[in-house]
Amino acid sequence: MSIEAYGNYLKRQAAVCRDNCEIEKELYEELGVKRGLRDMDGVGVLAGLTNISNIQSSKMADGKKVPCEGRLFYRGYDIKDLVGGFLSGNRYGFEEIAYLLLFGKLADKKELDEFRHILSSGMTLPKNFTRDVILKAPSSDIMNSLTKGVLTLASYDDDASDITMENVLRQCLMLISVFPMLAVYGYHAHNHYNNDDSLYIHRPDPNASMAENILRLLRPDKSFTPLEAKVLDLALVLHMEHGGGNNSTFTTHVVTSAGSDTYSVISAALSSLKGPKHGGANIKVVEMMRDLREHVEDMEDQEQVEAYLKKLLHKEAFDQKGLIYGMGHAVYSISDPRAQIFKEFVQKLAVDKGREEDFKLYSMVETLAPEVIGRERQIYKGVSANVDFYSGFVYSMLDIPLELFTPIFAMARIVGWSAHRLEELTNVDKIIRPAYMSVGEEKTYIDLEDR
């Protein structure tokens, strides 16, 4: 079959697939099926219990649930207090907050020093792994490269399938340590073989924080400023965990419940995270803002910016999806506490990088977008900027390439995934199996000769 004939076959059969896969939208409401496992107001269907984190976006008033300023708690501690604690102590927060999420308690100095040593000593890959796995068959999709690396590490683990608590904890700590190496080395390999860039593989510094090491591995000269490392560290902490219901964390629970090994579980979570509706959202924000600059003459003119935002909603601009990326969240309505915390440090970095005009534009869009959405759309709850609205801007100021935006998210969220895997193994012994109702008709078989 020729390439053209095969292409025509795929088009024809794809149409057949669509015709036979489509289900009438009205049936979902008629049969009480929660599409996306969410109620009409966006609240997720209760599927489990967790004490790892808690999200508050509403409160009871006069017997009714009403939206409130968003709050996020890690193991019962308000994220604002946790961030304020390590920033006031002039400490990097990744390791401290990772300990809290994994073990459920705040570490004292001795426990934190020991944990930092465990993570830093784990920043090493098996002999020849970089050459034989990462540098061979590099991919432009670094999330796929990262997933491949995780799955291949199982081949180097004699106890890969052992799901005892001690062994799973060992595997999780190791993966937390090596995620930056797997992702950044994968990026360098792709750049070298496909873009003819120089290839450099830096080893981590055992005395540096996770954020410092990410920048060290990424940059040719291994240099960075304290402000750059502090802002990246904050980004990692804010992305580290967000409840059991987000897509990738729920995937972690689902695959863990099947009794699968840690490498398969984390690979499944990575595959979930890479989608543009989840971990890839910050890339879409950066691309949207780039398109805005190309199509708006005066960036300081609110009317011109507002007109562009209207075009976005009416599918007349950017990717014609009808979305203003970085606006709105499945849970938060009035505010995303992560975005609020982030914004102050985004402004500091913008001043340091000479990007004040860009920051003003982001701030203008943050203000105008909810107003435009409120006028142009019938919405059931408020809309505010989410953490992805600013994270992509931050990564661009840190000279982190687009290909690494979602892997950076993964370097943070693997801590939350690990905590939830340990929680699922501890508390639940049933495989997660929700029900799907069949709405297909019963048919009588027709012999091939009679079709």
C-alpha cells in the first residue's frame, strides 16, 4: 500500500471510529454521569481520602457553600506559612517541604540534614546509563525521554517489583534525586544531536540544593544568581503537591492500587502530567502571550489587550480553542494561593532581568481576563489567575527552554506522587475500579458472507 493510500485509509477509518464512538451528550446528564468525574459546578467526585494536602476554595455561610480566597495546606500547614518560614530563615525550601510531605511532620535540623544528605547522595545514575540510555535515541519530547529513563531504571533494580514500604520509599527517594539529571541530560542530548549544539554533561553538586543543581546542570557555565535559585526553589515548592484529585496524582493512586511497581506508577503519572490540560498549561500561557505581542500594537493600551482577549474567547486568535490560558482552575475561583505567593517574587525577578514591561503586561492580562470572561461567558464560579499563568514567565526569565517547562513541574510533583503512593499502599487494599454504563445497543451477529 502506498503512503498516499495508507493516509486515505486512516482518514476513512478515523471517520468510522468517530461515528461509532460518539455518545449523545444529553445522556450524561440524563443518567447522572459526572463527566470528568466532576459535578456541574466543577467539584470533583469524592473518590478517596488523604491527609497529605488540602485545598480550600469555599466556605459555609448562611447554610450555603460560597467561594472564598483559596488556601492550600501541606500536611495541615498553610503553604503561606511554610513558604514564609524557609524564606525568613534564608533557606531553600524544596528539601524541607519534601520531608514534610513524605513523612507527615516538620523535620528538626538533624533530620533535615540527614534527608538532604540522602537526596544529594542519590544524585547518581547507574554506570554508563547516561551514555547508553539518555544519549541514544534522544527525543524532542523531554517528558517522553524522562519517562523512558524512569522505566529503564527498573532494569537496574534487583528489587524493582518489591512493594514493601521500605523498598518503595528507597525507590521514590532515588527518583526524586535523579529526575533533574534524566530531564536535563535528555534536553542536552536532543540539542546536541538535532540542533548541533555543544554537548555538556555536568555532575550535580552534593552540597547544593535541588534548585541550584537544576540550574547548574542546565547552564553551560554552571552559574546562576541567588535570586534565580530562590525563585526556582519557590516554584518547585508551589508545584510539589495539590491534592489527590489532580489527574497525575489520581493516576498514581489508580496504578498503585493495581499492585504495580514504583517505576511503572511514576511513568504513568508522567504520562498524565505531560498533557496541555495539566502540566503543559504553562507552555500554552507563554505561547499565548507571545501571540498577543504579535497582534497587539500597543501593549499599554487596555482596550487593545481586552479586544485580543475577547478574540481568544471567540476562537478568533491564537489556537482557536476559546481559552485564555492561565485563567481559571478546576478548584479555585476567587484566588489561587500559589499564584498570589509567586507574583511577588516574579516581580523581583522581572526587575532583576529587565523584564518590567513584560510583567506589566502579565499583570494587565491578569486583571482584564476575569472581567472579559465574566462578560463573554456564562460561568458558574469566579475566575482568577492560576499558578501556571506566572510559572511559564518565570521559567522564560530563568532561560529554561520550553521543552523543560513540564519536566520542571515533574521534578517538583514527584514528591507529591511519592507521598500519595505511600499513602495508597498503607491504607487501601482494593483496586480502583469505577463503573462505566454501556449505552450501546445489543446486535445480532451477521456472517461475513452476508455483510
